[in-house]
Amino acid sequence: MVKVETLFLRRELKLFDIYQKLLKSLKTNGLWIETTSSKAITLYTENRKAFLGIEPKKAFLNIWFLLDKKIEEFPIFKVLQPSKNKFGHFVRLYDKKDIDAYLINLIGESYNLMSQNHKGELTE
């Protein structure tokens, strides 16, 4: 596993601050687990399903999260459908002020969706 700080080398200094604010702002109904790869950070629910991806770029953070509905409004710039009932939503964060209540709510919805077991019930 790569250290989180390593992913922010040779990037704008403000990106690590944006990342930290994002994590502090998360409102989830349970704990989450953070893992890193050579290019990205992934947050998982307690039942080990990914609900948020964070990829540091040169001047912004590229984040993605999954919802059970398609939303095509700002700040979302791209939507993919990886499965029949899930839509991946992509957002770019250029500044800490890009993290607002609307975005945090959407990420919370992603956490709740991914925390459900195969019967649609929240896991404990």
C-alpha cells in the first residue's frame, strides 16, 4: 500500500488540503476503510464495497462515487453506468470551497447504497 502523502508529490500544494477537508466533511452512517494504490485513494464501507474514489491530478482532485440514480447537474461532469442499477458520478475538486453540503450528501448516499446487503438492507 502506498502512503497517501506520496500521491500528492509533484501536485499543487492545495490538493492535500482539499483531500483532508473532504475526509473531515464526510457524513456516513458507519466507519469506512481507506486504501491506496499507485494513483488513487479508495474508501470502502465496513462491508468492503467501494463508495468513493479520489485521484489526485496535477491541479485538481478527480473523485467518483456510485448512486442508484443518474444525476447530470453541476458539479458532476461525467456519469458512467457500470451495472444495471448503479451509476458512477465524477466530480473535479479545484478548491476547498468545491466541497459543499450537496456533494457531501451525494457521497453519503453512495455510502448508504454500498452499505446495503444483497437484499437492500443496511448492514450493521
